[in-house]
Amino acid sequence: MPSAFSFTQVTKRFGSVCANDGVSFEVEAGTIHGVVGENGAGKSTILKTLYGLYRPDSGDIHVRGEKVDFRSPQDALARGIGMVHQHFMLVPTLSVWQNVVLGEEPFAWKPNRAASIAALKSIQAEFGFSLDLDARVETLPVGLQQQVEILKLLYRKADTLIFDEPTAVLTPQEVTLLIERLRKLKNEGKTIVFISHKLREVLTLTEKVTILRQGKVVGSWQTAELDESSLAEKIVGRKVQPLPARKQSAATTPLIEVKNLSLEGPGRPILQSVSFSLRPGEIVGVAGVDGNGQQELIEILAKTREDYAGEVLWEGKPYRAQDCYRLKQSGLAVIAPDRHREAMILDFSLCENVLLGHHRETKYGKRRLDWTTVEKSTRAIIERFDVRPALPQAQARGLSGGNQQKLVIGRELGEGVKFLLAAHPTRGVDIGAIERIHSEILRLRDAGAAVLLFSSELEEILALSDRVLVIYNGRIQGETPRSQATETQLGLWMTGGAK
């Protein structure tokens, strides 16, 4: 089978950090090829050199057998190479068709709307898309926004499509639909490169897998030769340990009580009489398709909104009577759903990000900040969670998404946590980091902390939870002990099925 592209001894450095170290591998045309590895292994970097976002320091890149030297994504697109990034490159206030033609307008002064719409309708019919081309992107759910990104590449006639963590922000239903679309694209002759940490999806979708570790290629295998256990071992370089046996909470008095919580939205209720409790030493998982009130419930419990009816109690005392600082002093820790918007400042250093929300703690100084102690704490987090690169003064923007997530979790899972509000804690992190994060959450639970876990991954919910709630249309649709929970029953509740 002919080659779509290949790397030969490609090296890419960022200052003292070697992101890619002599990387060599080939992707065959018309196949779905997986690229996997730990956070910071160099997966996104090597493919960004193919897409023209970075230029390699040394080594060669060949596209369809011809050596290339791309200086920009425009160069790559001109040769049929396109990339869908983990964080979408869309203008929210523009329509679908405007986003698609942006930068590729048929006429210099005024886009030819009729011609663009006709071309896009033809592409949608060919590949099975059904986007409203006049809809503003900001009104679309995440799954449809991702379709806009794919449509942008098809409009530019890309025949090699790189997907960087495409399922990280999708619901299970959207993941299934994406996998169907990728198979259809492959059947239409496209070459698909699939970067992912979700091993089950890699094994289901791809035909061949290349594994990177610490910037180097470990090897390439036919997917049929691998199973989930062997793939995980090759990625981390050791056997992945099972979760420790769970301990039953002996507490009977709730730490957190949510009573008849309701919230009105534009034209419809967002939360409707939500009630549940959470005991010390217990993990309660909240499953559900995104958009059913989880975000608003998280915001209420994280103390970022107060416009609700009903009552939330912490050890019998109302939330409304306490500010964020007092709750944090009492033991609240929050892993926010969106690390970029709610948990980090990307232009800050790792040290400065570790300080966010903790700057009043006396260990960092009483009258002025003790930056030596801040850096010491940052180095401890870096070592404990294997954050790469291990540079406390590095800008957070320069870290991969998974390493950013590990830094945030390391900051939040510190001493004195009594209530952990964890929203998608392992989104975008590798199998080794998932193992560490899950172990740390269980350690907190076994130490007596109460954990409320929001996740779109049923596998994660079932692995960690002592009790499972399912939220649908702003209501608690079902509740079950973990021992009685099944994916079938949870899936039924998630789509509004009977209790």
C-alpha cells in the first residue's frame, strides 16, 4: 500500500526540552493509523510538524514519497494535509459556512456565499453531514462544532486528516457517531491519523498503532496483534496496576446535603428538585450526557453561582453563608470541567498556577509570598504526577493538555481535603496518569474525604464510585449502588428511560 506520509529521524526541540528525538515511522494511505503515548511523549508535536505548525530541527518528512518542508499550515493544506485540534479553532460568533470559508474565501473582497453554500451542501451529502450552515457556531453542541472542523478540511480537499484527542470532549453517543464518520471517511479514500489516550477506541478503530515514549518511537504494531493490557504496558513501559480494593465508608452522617435544588434557565428549567447526600469516605458518581444540568450543578457546588432555589448544606451549615475562601479552608477542592477557562491561566508559569486559589495559605508566606516555597511545592507536584516538562518556571501554555490537567489535579489534591468536587478528572490524560489520578482519588476517599465525581466515561464512574446517580433533563433520573449498576441500566437512565 502506498505511503501517505513518513518521518525519518525527525527531531524537534523547544529550548532545553527535546519533544521529538529522532522520530521515524510511516502511515499508509487509505488507512486509520493510531498514535498513542503518555502525556508529553511528543504525539501532537510530531504531527504538528507534518501540519506545518512547527518546523523540525532535523530529519526529513515525505508526503506521498516526496520530501517536503512545510513552513505553515497553508503549505500542508495545499498538499492535502489537515488537522482537527483538541481545542477547536473556530470563531464562535460566525456561522458554520463563514467559519468554513474563513481564510479560503473565493473572492478577495466579498465571499461568494452562494458558491460556498453549494460546495458545502455537496460535501455534506457525500460524507453524511447535516449541519445547518447558517447556524452560529456558539449555538452548536461540541459534537457539531467538531463536525465544522472536519468540514473545513474537506472543503479544502484534504485527503490526510489528523485528529488530536477528538473524543476527549464528546459524549458516548457523539463518540459512536464520530467513529462511524471516520470509517466512512476512510472508505472514501481518506487517510486518518487518530491521536488518543482511550485505548478501547484505538483498538476498535485503527488498523495500525505507533507508540511514542519520551519523544522516541517505541514501535509500530498491527492493531490486531494487541489487546488493551498489552497496549497499556507498551505505552507506560510497565504493567498497569489494578485499582486497590475499596473500603466501605462507616460514616452515617452526611457531609454534603443537596435539597430540592432548582435553577431556571432561558425558557426552561435547568435543574429540577435535585436532592442527594454525600457521606465522608464515599465516592458518588454522577453520570449523564453533557448538557443535562451537570455544569450548573458543579458551578453551584463550586460556589461560582448563587441564583438557585433549594438548599445545599455542608455539615448542616448552608453554603450560602460561606464564601469560596472559607469553603476552601474547610476542605473544599475543585477539579473544574474546563481547565483552560476555570482552573489555569495559560500565560502564567507552573509556579503561578500552583498558587491560584492557595495564595492566602500561610505556608506560602504571611506578609509576602515566599517564592522558594512555591517552587518547592510545584516541584513536588511535578514529581508526584510526572508533569512534563519538569520546569516550574515554564509557561503553562507550553504543556500538553494532559500535563496541564495533571498540574491542576496535583494542586487540588493536597492536604486537608474533606470534599472533592471532581469534574472529568482524567479528560485528556494518558493511561499511566489515569492510574495515578484514580489511586489518589481513592486515597482521599479512604482517608475520609467525600468525593462527588462527574464523568462522561461510564467506565470511570463504575471503576471509582460507591454509589451512582444519573442526571437527565435537570433531574436525578436514577440512583443505584455500584454493586448493582450496569452500563445498560445507566445508559437507559441517561437517555430518559424509566427508573
